[in-house]
Amino acid sequence: MTDTATEGIKTVLHPVSDLATATPVYTALLGQPPQHQSDYYVGFDVAGQHIGLVPGGGPQGMTSPIAYWHVPDIEAKLAEVTAAGAAVKDSPRDVGGGRLVASFTDPDGNVLGVIQDG
């Protein structure tokens, strides 16, 4: 078996209806201002984790938070989880800097994410 162990959950994305009203709440919760801020995304780097706010669920139409496991080989991990009964929801796509992001559903329909850093 290929070494496809994860590096753990390091990224959690939250869909929000309004970045301007959500950002202060997350700033208060996390105790620091965002490190990344734009009209389409706000990101906080806290204690080794990245917490992202995505207006309207972004292009993937998120309806609830999604935890992303960081993996060394996204294609191998997707093959492994689909062989075990998962279904790919969003195929890998480059979100900048060579970072690949994908999501899949478990047998109960829960959406899970994987990220491969470039």
C-alpha cells in the first residue's frame, strides 16, 4: 500500500452569507485579525490551522463547514477513499500556488475535503 497517510486536519472552511459581518465574529473567536482578506475569501492562521470564510459557499456551493485533511498525494488518497466506498464530489483543482483541493462524500453523504500543497 502506498503511504497516503494524512497530515491531519489543518484547514476548515466555513460558508458565510456576508464576509463583513462574519469576519468580526471569527476575529473575536480566534483572538486575532485575518491574515488573508479579499472580497471572495477571508483566512485566519491560528495554532497551526487555517480557518477560512467563503461567501455564499464559493463555487463549490458549500452549505456547511468542511474539514480538509492535508495529504501528500491527492489522487492516491481519492483513489483509496473511493475504493473504500466514498464518492468524489469535486475533482482536484488548483486554487493557486500549485495547491490542489478536492472533496468527496462518505457513505452517509458527509462532505470531506483533501488538500495537497504544491
